[in-house]
Amino acid sequence: MNYIIFGGSGFIGTHLIHLLKDEVVTPEDQIYDLDLVMPGEEGVVPGIVEKNEGVKYIRLDVRKPIDFAFTPTSEDIIFNLAAVHRTPGHKDEEYFETNIRGAENVTAFAERNGIRKILFTSSIAPYGASEELKKETTLPTPNTPYGISKLTAEKIHEKWQNGDQEKRSLTIVRPGVVYGKGEHGNFTRLYWGIRKRYFFYTGRKDTIKACIYVKELVRFMKYRMIDHTFNGSEVFNCTFEPAYTIEQICETMKKATGMKRHIFLVPGGLLMAAAYILGPIGGKKVGIHPARIKKLMVSTNICGEKMANCGYQFRYSFEKSLKDWYRDCNCEGLL
């Protein structure tokens, strides 16, 4: 059978490929990494330069009709991870072009080749920014181009599943902040901000930040698509339950990595003013950017009960996941 991973050279895709190779793939199986960029090139996971033996790497743009040489089987699985996702960082039209057109082309490819299983990585962005608890049944109210594009992409995948409801299976995952080796995003910046003493609590310490360890996320993907048989369509928030506050995250991060630091509370208005001043002259390098400050001040209050109660067994607690990540980096820092 074939494991077809669109966007497989990215952060989540890299960890998914490692898991499949270590625990799933047999000599008769084939993994395809279909991406615009290949491991080691600019724009992919920093520090990951090697290609995995036995994986077929094909340079492919999901914004265009998808066609490549392979032999389909009745058990093939698509993992659609391809997306433009960092916010801020892209023009509005880039989110729509890649995330919506990509969903159309991936599902059309599945249709042509008789593939009946797709896992799509969406986001919590379709819920919109607010303090209220978000469940899978919550009405999505996206308020960013990224969130709108991801919700539209979900509907495109659901339309594909509805085309043959008795035979096709679709899992849509909405991960919180995904962290782990190679992330170089929110958690990496948080760690180095604490370590170098330039991170401050922005106006409050109780901001909720739903999150998931990348190794846990890809294990859940494996559970849904390989260990678990179903037909139909389901959406899962992928976060620890209950979600943690920024203070809990910081204190656990310090404990897991052996840091002793005091984190000060700074009025939000003062930090926003600094972000507007420093942003244009290099503030992005240390995470002092108005959009990022705003994100720090608003909760991502996502309910993970459905994932916790679906039969999947978590491997990591929050503290254990941070320790595991730290060991993966030779206890030199979170990278």
C-alpha cells in the first residue's frame, strides 16, 4: 500500500514519516513525500537535512493539478498536511490559493485514483479568536484569511467524503499549538525568551493556550487512519485536556529543562507599544511583533475531551513531552 503525504517535508510531516518508518511500513509499502521543498532546503524544518531511506521524494505544487507515477491500491492513505499557515507572514491571497486550491486538487487526485482514506490537518483558526471554550460542535467563526481558508478546505474534504459515504473515511484534525523538535515557532521562541530573560507575561498569566506535542499528534494520526477502521467523517480538536495556561506552560517548561528564571508581568498596553516601535527594526527576531503580542493576550481555549475519550491512549503527559523534546536536543535547549 501507499502512504501519500502532501506537505511531508514540513515539521509535522517529518515526524509522521519517522513514525511510519519505525512502526508501520513493511517492505511492500511505499511512502511518498510530495512537497514544494525537499529536506535540507530553505523553508523546511531547520536542522533536518537528511532524506529518509525508502521514501520517495517528489517536488509537487498542490496549487496545480496533481499527477505523479505510482501504482494505486485499495488500502492507500492520504495525509494532507500541505498549507500556508504562519501568521503573520503571508499575503491574504496566499492562504486562499494554497489551502483552498490545494484541498480541491488533493481530493480530485483521491477521486481519480480510487483512494478512500484521507486525513486532513486543519487548525483551530476556524473557531476565531475569543475566550469561550471551543468544542468540535462550536459554530466556526473565523476572522483571519488563514482561518477562513482552512474552514473552506475542511468543507472541500467533507464534500469528497460525501461523494461515497459508505466507503470513504475522512478525519479532520484541528491541532492547538504543535511543538517539538524542529518546530522553531511559538514554543521555541517561548523557551529562548525565558532562557534569555526577554519573555514577559503580557498583561495576564491565565491566558489559555491549547497545545499538543508533535509526536503525540502523529501517533493520533496513525491511530485514526491505520489502527482504527471506520467509514464517515469526523473532526477532532487535538490538544491536551484540559488546556494549560501560559503560566502553567512556562513553569512546566522551566521544570522540564532545569531553568531557574523569574518571569515578570508587564502591562499589555506597554508591551504592544514596544512591539509597534521595535517590530519594524528587528522585533520579529525575538517575537516582539504586534500580531504575536495580540495572540499571546487572547486565549485559545480548545476542548480536547473528544480526543481524550475516543479510545486513543496518550503516550506523553505535558511535562514528559517537554523532557522528551529536551532529550532529543541533547539537553542543550529546545530547538
